[in-house]
Amino acid sequence: MTEEKNIDYPKLKFKAGLEIHQQLDSGKLYCRCPSVLRKDNPDLEVSRRLHAVAGEKGEIDVAALYQSSLKKEFVYQFYKDSNCLIELDEEPPHELDKEALKIAIQIALLFNMTIIPIIQIMRKTVIDGSNTSGFQRTVMIARDGFVESSLGRVGISGLFLEEDAARIIERGKDKDIYRLDRLGIPLVEIVTSPDLKNAEHAKEVALKIGQIVRSCKVKRGIGTIRQDINISINKGNRVEIKGMQNMDIFTKVIENEVLRQRQLAESGKSNEMEVRNALVNGSTEYLRPLPGSSRMYPETDLPLLKISRDLINEAKKTLPKSAEETEDELKKTGLNSEMIKLLLKREKIPEFKEFLKFYNSPDLVAKLLLVFPNEISSKENIGLEKIEEILLENYSEILNAVNSKKIKEGEVKEVLNKLVKGVNFGEASKIERIDFGEIEESVIKMIKEKPGLNPNAYMGLVMKQFNGKVSGGEAMEMIKKYLK
């Protein structure tokens, strides 16, 4: 495909806006079930068929009609200890989760948005099987905000608080199987104005929005954030592209969609208003017709949602800092810029601050979070997530041991390495220390046998020989002493 630099976005009258969905880290939105995903076998399965219904305007949405025409059976997997009748649509919803609402308000404030004081909760018709009720509950929390970018402000037209869909387990020609563990997990949908200038700008804004949102109490990991983009050119029809999570192909998908719409226009055809799915090769495929306003109608089981000034002020009290403010704060600790960027990129700021409470050495804490797990993962061929899980379980004991001088800073990686291999902390913290006289003898011998090397080269040889049983600082001190 043609590279982006050959696409004249202004000439094509390129218009694009993002829809970003982020799960919140709270209980479920309309019941008090936990927001956890399950891997074990379900306790029971329920089979349903869903039918399209008219929206608020008395019309049936075109996308709902399309899904209904497929006449599929939907099977829902249920867990007795983490699902309830609300998720099966056998009981009315409870009051909206207060913690989820507070997080949504904080996100809205970070985007400079106006909070709506009295709001009607709506039902959005969804009959692809992803919700047992045949609709998704959604409520507009705020509007008219913005985010800054390298090409100017990008408007944030709306922020919605919604319940996430059931999790697809298996798709078939006549039957789909869903799991109810994800259904009802709160998520915010952030909708930008069509202010994006080109594919690279769209990627920049998506990353910026994601960074701001993740400064709040949201879920992390694969599947917790999902991105869609709406695109049109030359006053043509809007196309929504789903599945834009892979940032490696983000710009390529947009470029290819622009070229697809341009080719249609050049051949005298108009692109259809439709939803398409992003593929790993950067192309897209047809999913369904583009939904319209006909799928929306008021929620009758819940009262109007009222957001008081007191609730907004309460959310402001614990409003997280921006990335720029956090970066400035980290610089004051003496941490170098590279480590600061890695902490922000890897989203390890909360852990970094927590670890510092146990041992006030920013450099060691940053290495413990960012460097040691990667090195151990590469050397031992163990998944990084597993190592980080073990680290979080043991960090207080590790850092308290350094504080009490039970272990040295240079021995922390060795302790973590033992823990990863299944050794308990008591045994892992028993370090076999080398006699410093032995190390000095080795240093003298190295300098005699390999004269002319720089100090760092000698230090590498010492560290390799003694396998981390001497710190880099201690080794360098000896090397400089005998190089003189």
C-alpha cells in the first residue's frame, strides 16, 4: 500500500474521531459481583435467542435488524459464586456503582470536561449475543472537553459510563458461546470530535488519551482497553473500524482505509456506512451495518442519575497527577530521565511509590521494577508476568531485608532470581558471600594478565566471575585502586 506521506489528507477532506473504551477497576456497574475473569469450568449454561426491538423513535436499528436476521443461538456460561441473576437478565439492575462513577468523573475532569448534573441512563440495543438482555446500559457523564496534541487541541465530545459485554468463548455458524464473567464490568467510552489530521496524529492522540486514562484507577492488561476509529473522506459516508488495539499497525489500518475509500470515490462509487474489523495485515473486513440513533431508548428500571457538586468535589480531592507533573516529581528524586520514561511507559508509577516506602533508594527500586525482571526473564526463559507477580508478593520482605542490612543492594537480583525458581524468602535471602581478599587477588591477576583494558571491561570480568556476589561499586573501587 502507498505510504502515508503520499496521502494528501487536507485535499481528501479527511475526517476522523476516536472512541476509546477503558475498563475501570471497581466492582460491576449494576450489581455487586466481583470484576474478575475466570478460567475454570462454569457451573451452568443458559441458552437464549435475542430479538430486535424498536428504539426511542419507534424504529428498529439497521444493525439490530442485521444481527437478528442471523437467527443465532447464544449460550451463556455462569458461575454461582461470581455471577448473579442481574447478569442473566432475571433481576432488575441495582443502583450504579459509586466507585465506578467517581473514577469516571475523575477521568472527565482530566479531560477538562463539563460534568452533566442530571442524566437519563439509556439502553443501547445490542443483539449480537454479547449481552443477555439484548441491550447495553450507557450514561453520558460529561461533554465538551479537550486534550492537547502536537497539532493543536482535539475535542472530547463525550464521556460515557457503560457496562462491558460478555466475553466470547467460541463462535460458530449457528451458535456462539459467551462467558458472563466480563459482563457488567464498568468501562468509560471516550469519544473525540473529528479533529484528527492524519494517521500519525490519530495514533498520537490515542496514546495520549490512554496515558491520561491510565493515571486513574483502571484495569490493566490485554483486553482492558479497546479503541475504535471513525473515518470519512470527501464528505463520504462514515466508516467505523473496530479492533484498533495493536499500535504497531494503527497508522497502517487508517492509511489503508483512506486508500480504500479514495479508490471507491475515484471509481464513482460511494462507500457504505458500515462497521469494519481491523486485521493483523493492516487491512479491514466488513462486520455489519453502522448503527444509528434508533437503537437508543431510556432505561426504565433505574431513576435519573444525579451528580452533585459534593460528589465532584470529592472526586477532585483524589484527582491523579498528569504525566508531566509525575515526571517533574520523579526528577526531584534524582532518578535519571531514561528510568523515568520507562516507569511512565511501563505504568509502574504506583509500584515505584509503594516500594520507596520500604527502601528510599530510587535507583534500586527502579531496577527492581524495570531491569531485574527483564534480565531474569531473558536468562531463565520465564514469563515476565510471572516474575512480576512473584516480585509483588515479596517486595516488602526484599526491601526490608536491604534496609536491615540482611542483604546488600547488589544481592537483590540474586534473591529475586531464587524466589522466581521457587525458593522461599528465608532461604533465598541466605547469600553466600565471597571473601574480599579473594576478589582483590582476582582483580590484581586480571590486570596483570590483561593489561590496557578500561575499568568497565575489568568490572565486567569481575562481575561475571563472581556471579553477582560483589556489587558493581565495590568491584570498581578495587579495580581503580589497583589500576593506579
